[in-house]
Amino acid sequence: MSARTLLTRLWAKAEAMLLASLGLYMLALASSDTYWLLLNPKYKLVTAAGGCGITLAAFALFMMPAARPGAWRGLVMAGLVLLLAMHDPEMTIAPQGGLDMNSAFSTYSPQTGSAPTGPTRGRQAPEPSRVEMDGREYVRINTAELYFETVEASPAKLALGYVTKGMVARTPEMDARGEVGLVRVAVSCCLADAVGLGLRVKVDDPSGYEPGQWFKIYGRLTPQSAKGLPPAPQLDGVFITALVEGFIFQAERVEAVEPDLPYIFEVRDSEPYAY
């Protein structure tokens, strides 16, 4: 066997191993607690299936005695493997528009509800759709779901009391009106389509609400004119931030809470909401 033939075969085997490493990375990512930092968790099964397919294709390529390598193809795969090797699973996200969200991103795992420590076994008990506070009933709902409820404007739903949570966002114009924004980031597929959705909350003193601080707020929606409303505060790193315009959320109870999952991966149109 000539040296040229030997090098060609070795390069073909190396290509197969590079391809296998890509497939194995996809499998590892799909089973990790940091998947949600990159993609919507509902795509975990798709990622795992793709990883299995790529790994099997790599095995078949490795076993082929006459596989022909491609110089550029191999270099591209080597570059991808190098980039993946540089990926930090404990990465954090830079502050968004003055909101210090690093603690939320680096400590919260949607699988465990706490710091990422590995896959969670079993299912958590479902939480109630409604809660009582001070003798009143409130529907648990996330800010994106509440935003879309105001778009549909069902009188029966708008008459209910709601409890939601999120990050505070402020502007001088909203401060002057005695309002703050309560926002979370809705993600359909990945960070590229992230949209901040929330509501305008009527408060006594906006200065008591620090941008980026998390609150759980109980209250009710009250119609208001959309004319003359100040623009919504925009968060860096998301496509757009939108706040409910035709309604103001009248806070009946406000609680400061620890930072929670900043992303919303699921939006439902009826109870039980994803909260």
C-alpha cells in the first residue's frame, strides 16, 4: 500500500470520527440541563434524533473501505468540532438593557428549578391553576399568555384576577405615569426569535422597583386608552419588546421574589396556563 493511499484512508477515518463527534455532541446537548440556553426544550427529541442519525452515518462512513475524503469537508467539520469544544456549559448571558439577568441564566434550570446539577428523574406534581390571596381568587398565568388574552379581549377572562411574575423594566416616561413594565422573554425556537412580552403595571412609586428586579404581582386588568402611551422599554438582545396597550394591570398585591426562569417556552390559551 502506497503512502498516498494510506494517508487517504486515514483522512477518511478522521472525517468519520469528526462526524461522530458532532452527533455525540448533539446527543449530549439534548440530555443536558443547559439545552434551554440555546433552544426551546420542546426540540430536545428532534436534536436527539438528529444526533443519533449523524452518529450512525459516521459509523457507516468509518466502516466503508473505499470512502473518499474531501479536504474542505474535513476542515469544516474540524472547525465545528473546535467551536463545540470551546462551548462553556456554564455560560451566562450579558445584562440586557440594564437588566442584570446573569444570576437568573446561570443558576436556573427548567428541569430542576434550581442550579443545573444533572437530569431530573420523574415528574414534579402539577401546581394549581388558581390560588387564593387575601380572600380573592387569582389565575396563575405568564406575561406572554396575559398579553395574548388582552388581544382576544374575552370579557369573561378579562374580568378574572390574575397573578403573574417577571422582571421590571422602566422608562422615565412610564415613571411619570406611575407605571412599570413587567416582562419575560418568549422564545418560539431559539434566541434569534426571542420577544419580550409583558404588561404595564400601575404602582404607587415606580422608584421602588429596580430594573431587572423580579416581582410576583396579583391584580386585575382595567381598560385604558392606547393613545398617548409611552413606548415600551426595549431590552437589548431581543427582537422587540411589547407591553399590553389597551389595558393597565392594577396591582392588588406585590411580592418581591427571587429571579426565576427568564424565558417563556410555552404559551397556552386556556387554564391551566404555563405560568
